[in-house]
Amino acid sequence: MAALINKKSLKRKRPQGFDIESLKKALSDRFKGVLICLSYSWGGLEQVAAQDAVDLAELGLKFKFICLKDSPIYERLKEHTSIELYPLDFRPKNYFDFKFKKVLTGLAEEGFNLVHTVQTTLLGSIVPWLWSNPKIVLLASRHIMSNHYKKNPLHRTIYRRLDGLIIMSNALKENVLETHPLKERQVELIRLGLDFNKFDPKKVDSKSQRQAWGIEPKQIVIGIVGRIDPAKGQATFIKAAAGLLKDDALVKKLKFVIVGEETRGSDTGYMDELKTMVQQFRIEENFIFSGHQDNIPEIMGAFDICAMPSKQEAFGLVAIEAMAMQCPIVISKGGSSHEIVGENEEFGYLVHPEDAFDLQRQLFNLLENPTKTIEMGKKAMVYVRDHYDKEVRIQKTLEYYEWCLRRRGL
């Protein structure tokens, strides 16, 4: 079929060890990309997609970024004049969306040769319109584990057209190979990356953030960062805090901070539920709801411990952001959490999802062993710097784009 890659091209060796500047030159005249992120949320997926777009634009590469009009990612990227935004006033259906067909076929006629969506749910409305065009690379990224078995005829057809699926952890790679009709050569591991000029404990003024929250110098701050959503575990966090605060000796010692907001347009009232829970436990004096904040390095630097009691986290951007700032983490088991904390939990502790007692226990372990906690934070920072550098992510992304283009003779 026309959509399939020529077998000879599969034998071409992938580029190895090229620096970013060389890759930029190799792609400057060939890369005509379309990046897609259609979401009204502002979580890890959207933040990574936005940062990737900014990084590509700063290299001078030209592409269009399709997003939802007035979404958080649209509001943030419109400040970057080098990024050509393509805002949609509709959310495409998961399969055979004809309005989206008009968008994609129009871009194909303009000569765009690589489409990269960060949401696999859109593939059913992308593949049908690109299937017969062998001159367009189709890539997708997946950030969460799949609980659905997709090795059925429909999904086999969809994923047969996919040039590659980019994932961010070994656990996620195993998951998609088990649940999706993909060959191993179609799955590419590109880890998340941080800018260590920003995430540097020596450069960040975390004291000002603590002062803004009204934290006293000797108080310990335990925080959670993320979209306000039942899946993110804020309720579990509050219950664990209430358990710790039954100890009178800890009441004046501890402060708990919840950073985040509900998804735009959400009317669930979950934030109000969380505040009511805090009131019912009578621990208002120990809690701070800070809302959304963009100064994440300062936030993580202000925390003494970061909790991530999500129901499921394929790989939390929040985790490596905390670790980069020497902040030990307590994270739910499952997904890629064992890759984050280390084989022997040397960078943080694992807890059972939705288990407030287990979270309380591990937080207490850190509180009872301050020397070990500080040492854990230092080790975590070293590990993140060795494995999650933004420059490495950029390089591997460019290498993969270049290779995929060459495989299709572009």
C-alpha cells in the first residue's frame, strides 16, 4: 500500500551522536512540521508539548502548532511570535472527523511533511486522511499507561500507518507493546528533559516563596503540584495530612501546600470539595491552597517533601522537577514510578495508590529521619541531572525526526 514504508529505507542506519547544531542544519530545509495538542488542560502533557514547541522554534525550525482556541497552551504559545499557531474552534471527533480532514488536507497541500500529535486519541481522525500520502511522516506521543487492549482490526489498521510512537519511560514502552498493535521498531524512548539553568537549587530563591506562603523558617513544607482532579490524589494527600496532624508535636511544625487549579471550563466543584474536607478535619491553619503557579523551580525549592499520590502516573514531570531541586518525593506505585525513585527507593518512597495511611507512614518516615531525607534529595538531584537533561531530549527528538523523514525518502 502507498502508506507503507519502502523496505529498502528500513535498512538505512539511524543517525547517532550528531550534535544539535548539525541536526538543525540537516532539518532546516527538510522539516515542515505540524504539531498537534488539542486540550483545555494544563498538565504535564500540555506543558511538555508547549516546551518542545518553544525549543524547536528557538532552533529556527518552521512548523505549525494546532491547538484549541483560547486553551491554556494557546494562551502561552501565542506570546512566542516564532511559533505559527493554528487554533481550532472545535474539538475533532476520535474517528473520521471531516472538519479536521479539511484542516489536514489543506496542510498537506501546503507541503507539510511531518505530523506529530501528542494525543493518540486523535489518530482515528488523522490516519484516514493521510493514509494514501506516503510523503508525510506520522508520529504520536503517549504519556499515560493504557488499560485497553487495542490489538483489534480497527486499531491494527490505524497503527499500521504510524511511523513511530514516542514514549518517555521503559515501563510505558512495555505497556504499549503489550496493548497496542505496534512493532518494537515503531516505539521510540525519548525521556523528559529539564532546563538545569532554571532548575538549579543554587540559583533559585525559594525563601521568597516560603515567605509568600507565610512559612516560618523552621517549619516543614509538604506539597503537591498538579491539576485539581480526583485522579491526582489531592484527597488522599489531605487525609494523610490529617493523620499526621493528630500528633500535637507536628501541628506547629508542618505546613501542607496544594498547588494547582481545575481544568478550564470544569464545573465539578472538586476544589470546593477539597477545601470542605480540610475544614471538616479542622486543619485549615496547616493548609495552603495556592492555585496555579508558573514558578515551579521556586515552588519545588520551597518544598521539603513532594507528594504524588496519583491513582496512576505513567511518568510524572512533577517528580523530576522536584528531584532536580533536591526535594525527595513520595509517589504512588505503578506506571514508571520505580524508574523514578530507583531500584532501592534511594530517591524517594513508593506508596499504594489511594492509600492515605501508607502515604502518612512514608511521610512520617521522612520526617523522622531528616538527615536521610536531605541525603535522598541530593541523590535525587544528581540522578535527574544525569538522565533528564533538556538538551538530550532536544537532540534525540531531532535525530528521530530526521531519521523518520529519511525513511520516507524526504
